[in-house]
Amino acid sequence: MKRNYLLINTLAVWLATITNAYAATTTKVFNSSILVVVFLGFCALVVVAQMIPAILVLIGMIKSVVKGSNKKPVEVEANK
């Protein structure tokens, strides 16, 4: 019972100390030129273009791990 009482009091004190977060008021909104938008779009295009081959390689690696390898190691003359 004392543990529940302590928990309830702790939560009550903790919740009583929480205040609202006031954001800064500003009237300035998205005010960039078309060149900034084009540059950001180009950056996004580069990121997506880099991700496509990486995803394909990852899928190939997962397939090879799941499939397993039935190949036997090749013995070389020097190792005999």
C-alpha cells in the first residue's frame, strides 16, 4: 500500500511541475527561391539513386545466406 502511495505522490508531483512549451512566434514561412528547391530535390535524387544498388546488393546477400553454399573448397597443389 505504501509503495502505491509513494508512486501516486511521485507521479502527482512530477506531473504538477510540467509546464507548456511555448514555441517562438514567427511570421516567416518557407521563403526560398526555386534554386534552393531544385538543389534539395537533386540531393534527394542522389540519395535515392545510391540506395537502389545498395538494396539490391543487400537482397543478394540475404538470398545467398538463406540458400547456403553446397560448393566444396577447391584444393590447390601447393596445399597438399
